[in-house]
Amino acid sequence: MKKARSILCILLAMAMTLLFCACAKDSDGETPDTTSKPTQSAPPTAKPEEKPTETPESKPGETPAGPAEKVESKDTFVISTVEDYYNRPAGIQKGTEVTMICSDVPSHVPWGAVSEGWLTMNIYEQLIYTHMGNVNDIRGQIAESWEHSADYLTWTFRIREGIRFWDGTVCDAAAIAKCWDYYYEASPASFNNSNLISWEATGEMELTLKLSAPCPYFEIALTRLSILSPTALETYGINDNRAAIGTGPYMIHSYTSGVGFVLKANPDYYFEEKMPHIETFNFNIIKDDNTRLLALLNGDIDGYQFSAVETFYNLQESGYDGTLIRNYGNANPFFFNAKTVPEFEIFEVRKAMNRFIDLDAINQLMYDDMGLKQKSLWTVGSSGDVPFDGFYFDRDEGLELMASVGVDPKSMSFSANIIDSSGDLFVTVAGQLEKVGIKMEVVPLEPQANFTFLKNGDWTITAGNSGYADSSPYGPWTYILRPEHLIKEVWSDLYNPELYQQMLDTYDKMITALTWDEMLVNCRRLTTYLQEDFGAMNGIQPPWFAAFDKSLKCLVFASENHFHLLYYMYKA
């Protein structure tokens, strides 16, 4: 696409008052100071009372009234219009119905639908949750208050009274403990990864949790540990969709494989902040991009999310009068494998690779300049983002670096086995490397073989966020660093054992920290080590778009994956 067209479309978008969410990245997304001292551990205290965003009169777990608290849209938590958030109706709008698009989700239990947040975040709940996606504002949900011991090993939660599962059974401490017995059977890692070793009802509405060691992200981990009806799990089994019975604002009314879902608002829902408004959501499975676009333009669906720049332009040019939202996807850094490409053991060669890859040109060619070039390995402005001015394109400097260590770029030849979704990106990178003589053959890889290929360490260059999120900046390091980790992507042990040991020591400090802030200091230090070693480099956050009928208000999308929080939506 030509640049002129891009500029024209942006001007048209401004004229149409399209919503470009979270534009002020540099001001709103300032990264924390890694030199500050970690927060000192405090004596046991009721956690919700520590939250600065709550007014003195508010109770733990309750939503402060009116605009007293600051609600804002950001890249990792997109709100179409903040004013709509404050003007939500009080309850369910009877008779309202919205039709959208979804992916097929064969398993509806949370341990079988880990990546399907659009479904699980609307039907299941947890003890606590991150309010507006803010990791520094964790509030009570099923639990109304909680406290921890001075050593962070014992956590006590007071369960909110009056909550029932959709099957009518009571959600009390005993029910939660029994549910988690089944959950542990299905997914031990969901507990082990946060050092959670026991959970028991120590009163009718009191749940006590024990940890084997402090976990600095324990509260964040609990925001993902869903609570289901133990009666349903006992009756149907842990992998039966009939056991997918939660307490959330929406219930699964029906599901047809290959066709879609119908979700219904929970008429007995209890929690004001997440009170549902749309009565019925119909989700249709439509795989073809053109069919999706036509369905929107013909009024067969009310909205959907997409990533194709052409679709965005087509909607503009067709005169679509609904709400258009533009933002960015997750981080997509590149990693270099010194195990399979011996030249990558040389620091100057890894650094030269960064100088040879022109991210601005890739952004222009693939996304018409609508993507966002990262400043570090991770999502711009997120908690783990550590901007590094050592990442930049300079082909001549790269050639000088190669020459300084006696490596001829023309002598480098390797294959990159890549799944289709990343094929265009790597073909573009291969073209740039070819300009300096490096031959990188892009070989298609079947999606089902990708995990095994990465796990075995057979890749040469790969791109992906390795589970990174603003709410879990520690995530990638639990997958990519240590030899026993699931997908090893850090290879400094082959060429700089001293650095690798520093990273292992820092990793240990990260996972044994007492507080989130202390964890984050070490998490960001790991990023600094890897960036300055050029074991990996920044990438491009691809563009993300959403289009919805203008009658739909308060469109809210959580995390870098933009999971749609349906309970905020209402009809004007």
C-alpha cells in the first residue's frame, strides 16, 4: 500500500471521529524505575483496604460510586468510551439481543479452554479480580476480604454471602475447596506454579490457603483460578461440558459444535461492577474473513474483532457508520538460537542481526504503518517493558560488526520453520537478510507440530511473546530460561556461562520475592540482560481492530489479547 493512502485514511478516520484508544503511550505507559527499593512486607492486613483507588467509605470488593475513581482506556485494557462506562444501566435490559462472531471452543471447563478468555472471563469468576486490568488494584469478587500472614504463607479469605452457582447450589467455602480438589486433578500446574499446596474451609464462609513458599504473584494467580459448581463436577466429571457451571454474569444456554454459542445473562447475578445488561448473546462461528465482513455490513452480526488492515479500510470506504476501534496486539519479539546457528554464539553477529532487520519497513509493508514498533522485548508501556536504545536498524553498522569478527554474511545459511500465521513476517525478514548475503529459507510448519518443534529446540529464529502479559510479566521467564523449562529460548549458557548464571540467580530472586514490586525489579533485570546480550530483539505489535453497531455502548476489551468483557456492554 502506498503511504499516501495511509495518510488519507487516517485523515478520514479523524473526520469520522473514530475512536483511537490509548494513544498517549509514552506518557501513560511510563515504565517503573528498576532502581527503586522493593516494597517491604507488611503485617497481616485486609487486602482490599490497602487499595488507594477506593474511597474511605467504600467496602472491600465494592465499586466506588461515580467518577470518584479514575477509569481510563489503555493498550492492555481498551474502553471504547469512558463516559459510557459511567452511564451503564442498573441491570439487565430485557429483550436485548446481540449477535457476534466466535471461535469454536470444544471444551468449556476453564482448564480445557485456557486461551479462550472471551468465553471464560464472562462465565466464570474467581476469589479476586484485577479492576480495570490494573495489577495494582486487586479487588474482592467471590471473596469480600482477605489477609495474609507476615511470612506470606497463609492466606485467609472471607467469602461473600448469598452467591449461588447457576445450578442453584451454594457457593461457600466448602464448595470452593471441593471445586479446587477437582481443579487440581485436572490441572496441577494451576496450583503448583504459585506454590499453593492446600486449601480448606475453616468456617462456613472462610477459606484458608497454604503456600509452600512465598509467591510474589500469588494474588494475580488467584485472579485466574476459576470456581465451578463441585456438584456438577462430581455429577458429570471434570472434562464434561455439562460441568461448566459457574457463578458469572453469563451462562452457557446452548452450544453446537461448529456452529456457535448462545449465552444468557444470569438473572440472579450479585456483583454490581459486573452486572450484565445485554440479555442474550448469539455467537456464530464464521471462519472466512470476507464472509465476516459481509455479515457485518449486511447487519447479520452486530460486531466483531479483526486484524486485517484491508478490512479496516474496506469498512471506512463502505461508509460503515458503527464504532471502529483501533489498537495493538501483543508483543512479538524475535529470539536467536545459538544451538542451531553456531554464528549466533558470537555477540557481534547477534547484534548485527538486529541491525539488518528493518522493523519500520516491515510495519509499512505488512501493516501500512498501523503496527507499533516495540521499544523492548515486551508490550510498549506494560509492566515488564524496559526500553532499550540499542535496538535500531543500520545495515552498514551491521556489516562492520560482522567484519570485525571475521564472519562473512554470505557464509550464513539456515532454515526457519514457521507456521502459516507467521509466514509473511519471516518471508519479509528473509528478504531483508538476503540484501546482506544471509540466506534464511522459510519452511512451512504444520501448526500441530509447532509446539514439539519449539520444545525440542530445533528452531533457528522464532517470534512470539512466550506468554507475556502486563498482568504476568514473569510469565515468559517461567517458560524460556532454565534448561528444564517448556520452551528454552535463552542460549547464553552456550557462549557466556557467567551471564547465564546471573540470569538464573536473578530468576530465583524473581520467583522467591515477597512482593510484586520486588518481583518486577528482578523480572525487568532479566529483560535487560537478554536485550543487552542481543539474545533476542524487539518486534512489532500488530494492529488490532474492532467494529460494532453504533447502538452498542461500553465496549471493553481486557489484556493484550483483547478479550471482550460482555457484561459491560449495553444498548443505547
